[in-house]
Amino acid sequence: MQAFRLVKVAGKSIIKNKMRTLLTMLGIIIGVGAVIVMVAIGEGAQSQIEQQIQNLGTNMVVVTPGAAQTSGASQGASSFSRLTPEDAQKIKNESIYSANVSPVYSSFRAQIVGGEGNWRATILGVTPEYQVIRNWDTTSGRFFDAREERTGAKVVVLGKTIVDQLYGDRDPVGERVIVNRVPMQVIGVLESKGQTADGNDQDDFIVLPYTTARNRILGRWSFMRQILINTYSAEDIPLAQEEVRAILRESHGLASWEADDFEVRNQEQLSEAAQGTTEVMTALLAAIASISLLVGGIGIMNIMLVSVTERTREIGIRMAIGARGSDVLTQFLIESIVMSILGGALGIALGVGGSTLLGSTMGWATAVNSETVVIAIAFSAAVGIFFGFYPAKKAAALNPIDALRFE
Amino acid sequence: MSETKEVIRVQQIRKTYEMGKTKVHALQGVDFNVQRGEMVAIMGASGSGKSTLMNIIGGLDYPTSGSYFLDDIEVNKLTKNQLADIRNQKIGFVFQGFNLLARTSALENTELPLLYDRSKRVKKHSEAARQSLERVGLGDRVDHFPNELSGGQQQRVAIARALVTNPSLVLADEPTGNLDSKTTVEVMALFQELNEEGVTILLVTHEDEVARYAKRIVELRDGKIIKDVPQTPDSAAKDLEELLLRRSEEQGAKEPETAQAD
Ligand SMILES: Nc1ncnc2c1ncn2[C@@H]1O[C@H](COP(=O)(O)OP(=O)(O)OP(=O)(O)O)[C@@H](O)[C@H]1O
Ligand SMILES: [Mg+2]
């Protein structure tokens, strides 16, 4: 019944001791702020990765070489598996659910000379269907066609970054570039896809027919990193996955007791795999930050204990004029709860501000979610109750005569 | 109302403090009654048990044996929470060291007991506190903090606080112990005035100078009452007038405003 009045009393006491209040709250402010920033960074990374995977295209299925699990049957020398153009061709010919299929050859850091200088970029050797699967338009010129793929034409499509580096504002379509000492003709420029969460440039690519890439540039180092497939609709994805798996098992001549030597995954599975790691990271960051919250709670207890001693006389006075033990207990408990919630609120402000600042200055993706905020508030209230209870109990147990006599 | 005229009935009260093996018999069978409207001075040497008796009467402590009735309630049988409510509603305390809350205005200090009043008799707290402060002559100091007030004024705030719940009894343990002679007379004049309005007052003092304003003197020695006599009190208001007159004569016409000081 007295609760409201006691909140007022606690409020007054908090206002009257601004310095003490601030010091008490500092631990909570920093703790809550840290938790929010850490979780925001983790969640931000997670949502960026997810977005990145969604950005790849729609209704996509990705085949990568290598077994899903290394445990189980030993496969000896044959465990070194590869994907081949024949695999891609077989999928294309036999799969009903696959709309487009493209092998992806790639090589990092190829040397490109052209325009005003030279540059190193990643090479992607694909089929024209790659453009459809990735939904990647050209801003100038065109993508190569099936004939150029078949004949291994020496044509390239450049990413925005390479154009910026080698040609500035000039349109490079029709120009010659030399890729790993092989002269090529620029036939198009791809639209910009921007940067990923971890700062990877998505425009630092040159795209060319996989035949050209394999035969003329990559040579014996050529290695098919994946086969990209898209389906006609989302419902077709699992069907396509099963179908592709069967086709590849046949193509690789696997016996029934042998495990797959490739993986067929959809975007969801890809992002789940990526999320697994970021979730661990988020949890770790949050755990570290929670420790500071705990330390903040101990700080509250410390100051409340000191405050009980310091205010023994006040407690005595209150008791002499009729405060019950429970009134004193409630007052001190409310004080510590109000301080921790207030600290929590300031911590949230700090955390949200900090996350936003990190997001804008460092270019890190951060995402403050309301769930974290609610948990932070609840947690700081719990800290207030838990660490405030012992000092409050101590205050309530004081004998009024002794308390009044206390100097 | 079927209340007896007695506010306090103390019967064979004993209080023994145990300090390890030694026992201190602070009160050894005290009997005494106080009627409504009395003003009693409790005297006695240091260690004679005055504060111990006051603490028991004030519901701050339990007697070791004997019984104590306040307004016909047997206080020594009450629980701690009931005792707290008795202190709140029936007793007003005035201490030697004022015991006001620091950084808290006179008004808020005076309001404080109402905060813990579970009977909720008083609805408008600040109104009641203001009236109480006016009653002790501090109507113009309501927003002052204790450190902005003189000792006498602080003690008057403490008295206002004691009065705000309209208690049956005001208990004052050496209320003038920290005050100079002029302020002492002022505070005693205030007590006499309140007593005339019907407030029952019990005060502890060492000094005859203070005790002479009471209507009755009780003397303790070694935890027993050795003297309990009524007397015709001197008027503190009159003494104060004389005192001020004498002072202004001494200082000539230099400070004609002295009467309003403090
Ligand atoms: N909490 C306590 N524990 C032990 N002994 C105590 C306690 N309180 C009081 N006493 C003892 O009881 C006796 C009476 O003390 P009390 O405080 O009542 O005296 P008093 O008359 O108020 O003295 P003074 O004039 O100095 O205030 C003293 O001998 C004192 O030492
Ligand atoms: Mg004493």
C-alpha cells in the first residue's frame, strides 16, 4: 500500500545523492551498453550474411565438391572429388526441376592490364545462364552468349570496381584488356552490388565464359568451385535438390554404400551454416558483456552496503517515527531497483548510440533488436533486486535505538 | 470515549542489559503514571536510567519485565510492527541531536511521519506539515534545509515533526542539551504553550533550569524513582520576555530588532 510513497522517497534519495547514484549506476550503464553493442554487432553480422546469401539470387541451389561429413566410410584416394563440366551438362540435360545451370570456375587475384594500368581481381568462368541465376544486369554493353561460351570466345564482362580502377569514368566496352597475358575484349559492364558485411567488394570480378577461363587462363589449375542452379519456383527447390543429388551420384559412379562426394544445398541451408558461426560469436560477445553487467551488480551491492552504514542514523530516525522494518526494506530495495533500471535505461541509450555510431563510422553492420532491450531492462531490474536485497535486509534488521545512537 | 485519564501506566518495569557475563540493571522496578495534559520532567544523574525509561515508554524497546500501558494498550505485548505503528500514531519524539534528515526541507522532514501512517487519518500531508510548522512558529521557513536553520529552529522543526500526527504523548530526551540558554528558554516556552493546548509532554533533563518549567518532577537514581513531586511551573514565556528586555537594555538602541531574532 505504501509502495507508491516509498518510490517517491527512493526517488528523492536518489536525486539528493547525485554523485553516489551516478557511481552506483555506472557499472550497470556500461554493462547494459556493452551487452547491447555486442549483440547488435553479432546480429548485424548475421543479418548481413543472410542478406548476402539472399542476394545471390532467388530459388537457388548450390552444388559444391567434397563430402558433407568426413566421418563414416573411408573412401581412400577417390575422396578427392571434383565437379566437372560433364556434371553440369548432365544436370542441365536430365533435371526437370532445374531452370538454369551454370558451372562456376574461379581464380583469385588474376592480373588484368588495360586502360590506365593494371589490377588484380577474381575471375569467374561461367555460362550465360549465370547472369539469369544471379539476376545480374549489365549497365553497359552485354553479357556473353551461348555461342561465345561454346567457342571459348575471348570476351569479358567487367565488375564496377575494375572499371573504376582501370578506366575511371570512361565506358570500357569495346576496349582490349589483358587477363593473365591473354588479350580479351570487353563486351559489358555489370551493375554494382556494393559491399558485403565483412567489407568484401562484390564488384571486384571479371566474368567470362567458363570455356575460355578453363582453356586459356586457368589452364591446369582450373577447378570448378560450384555449380549454380535455379529452379522455377520455391516449391521446386527440395525436389531439384533430390534430383540433382541422384544425377550426380550416377555421374560420379558412386555405389549405394558410398557417401556423397559433393553437397547440394539451398540458400536457407547456406545461411544456416553461416549463422551457426555468427550465433556462436554473438553468444560469446554477449557472455563477455554480461560479465561486466554482473560486476555492475556487485558495484550496486557494494554502494548500497556502504549506504546502509552511512545512513544508519537516517534509518533510526525513520524507525523512531514509525517506519516498520518492511518499510525500510522496501525503501532500500526500491532505491536499488530504481537505480539499476535507470542505469539500464541509460545503458540502452549508450548501447543504441554506440551501435549506431559503430555502424556509421566503422561501416559495421549493427542491428539493435527490441528483444535485447527488453531483456536488458529485465536483467537490470533483476540485478537491482538480487544485489539490493542483502543491504536492504541489513538495513531493515537494524535496532532503532542502536541506529539512532550511531555516529 | 471510555479512555481513562491516564496516558501512561508503568508497572514494575525492569530492564536488564546483559553484557557478556555482567548484567546492567538499568531499571529496577519503576512504577509511575502520567495523566493527560501533564508536563513531566525526568531528572537524575548520568546512567540513572532516564533514557532507558524513555525508550521503553516511546516503544523503541521492550522492558525485561513489568508492564506498560499507553492509552490502555499493553505496549510490552505488541509485535515489532505494532510497536512501529504505536510510535507513529501515538508518540512524538524530540531528540537532543534534533535528528532531522539532511538535505531535506523543513516541510519534508515534518511530513515524514505521515508517510508511515497506515491509518491514513491525514489526507493532505504537506498541508498538515505546514500547519504543524506554523504551530511552532516556523511558517516562514518551510523550504529551508536543516543546515540553513539555527539549532533552536532545527529543534522546532523536530517538534513540528513530533506533533504532525497529533500524538497522545510527546517524548523529549534532553531536547535542550545542544542549545544555548536563550534558545533553551524559547524551546521550553514552546513546550509550555503546546502543553497548555493539551499536549502531554515527558522530558528528560539534567538541568534544574529546564526542569522548573515542568508541572511535575520525577527523579531517578540507579534505576529507581526516588522522588516524584508536583510543582508550580515557572513561565518560560515570561522569562524569555525578561531575558530579551535585559539584552536590549544592555545593547542600548543599537539593535531594536533583537526580539525577532532567531
Ligand atoms: N544498550 C545498552 N547495553 C548495555 N548497557 C546499557 C545500554 N544502554 C544503557 N545501558 C546502561 O544502562 C544504564 C542506564 O543508561 P541510560 O542511558 O538509561 O542512562 P541515562 O540516565 O539516560 O544517562 P545520561 O544522562 O548519561 O543520558 C547505564 O549504566 C548504561 O551503561
Ligand atoms: Mg540518556
